[in-house]
Amino acid sequence: MGIIYWVIIGAVALVSFLVQQSLKRKFKKYSQINLAMGLSGKEVAELMLRDNGIDDVNVVSVQGRLTDHYNPLDKTVNLSPDVYAGRSVMATAVAAHECGHAVQHAKAYAPLKMRSTLVPIQNASGRVMNFLFMGMIIGSMFLGMFPLQQAIPIIVACYFIFTLFAFITLPVEYDATKRALAWIDERNIVTGTEHDMAKDALNAAARTYLVAAIGSLIMLLYWVLMMFADR
């Protein structure tokens, strides 16, 4: 596949790693700063849902770190233990952000609906990609062939799905953050300083999605160029 491919993979992986490390540092920092109002993440989430007239979404605790998410299928706001029971700026920011997705769902926010529709297609594309690369590796090592040219159009199609999903995710995440920050201000959940900290933490999280989208686009363009290289 060429050295350029591995350089691209390495560069994307390095940038992603650095952004993830920055996110972890910020979350660790803000998880040590207690909220003046003293609400837990669970209490913040339940209050935001109630204020938005949402009474069919449950707030639950899930294991792990940075595992917080909203599940539109079973209508649950899933919070990691540090967020669920935490009373920090970080816990408040994350809980409100995930509830922002619940509000999007309740209001039929179009990008969220599009992302939900693409989830099974993206999952299937991931399985196809794994099968292709495994097949090419086995073919190259044991069968003396490497059917890359035949596989490239399928790889392009898969990366198109990945890229589309990644870019649709961006407005979903940024809008959830916008809703979260507006609500915690309106409700006086945070002070001015705490608001700035919450915004900083959520923006750091949003950058991980931005990097993922750009990385996916770069890989898509690479494979498109490979597809037309010999034509």
C-alpha cells in the first residue's frame, strides 16, 4: 500500500492520541473542582430532562471512564461512575451534554436522526473493511496474491460511509454542547468561572470528533486517489 499510507495512518494516530491526552488532562483537572451548587451528575441530568419536559428517559450509571453517552434506542442517559455520582464541574458538563442529546431526540433534531440511521450501515462497513484487510493479508502471505485493485472500490465506499458518519456527528456533538451550556447558565447551575471550565472541557471533547472526521476524510481522499492512480 506504500509508505505514504503508513505515514498518513501514523500522523492521524499521533494527532488523535495527543487530542485524547489533552481531553483526559482537562477532565482530570475539572473533576477535582467541586461545583459550588453541589449537585451530582445524576441530579443535573434529571433536572435538565425535567426542565425540557422529558419524562421517558432514565439516567443510569455504566462502568468505565469516558463511557458517557445517550442511547436513543432505550432512551437512557448513561453516565460513568465519576460523572453519575460526581459533584464536580466535569460531572456537570458531561451530564448536561448527554442530556443535550436526549433533548435533540425529543425534538427530532435532524442530524441526530441521520446519525442514528447510519449506525448499522457504518457497523456493517467496519465488518467489511476488517474482512477485506484480513483477506488481503492472508492472500499476500499464503496465496502469493494481493488483490488490492479489486478491493479499492469497496474500501472507498466504506470510507465514504465512515466520513459521512463522522461529519454528521460534528453538528450533533456541538449542538448538544450548546444546549448544555445554555441550560446550566439559564438554571444558574454554574458560576461564571465554572461555566468557562465546563465549556473548555466540552470543547476538548468536541475536538476528538473533529480530528476523527478530518482523519476519515484524509483516508477517503487517499483511497480515491489510489482508485484512479492506474487509470
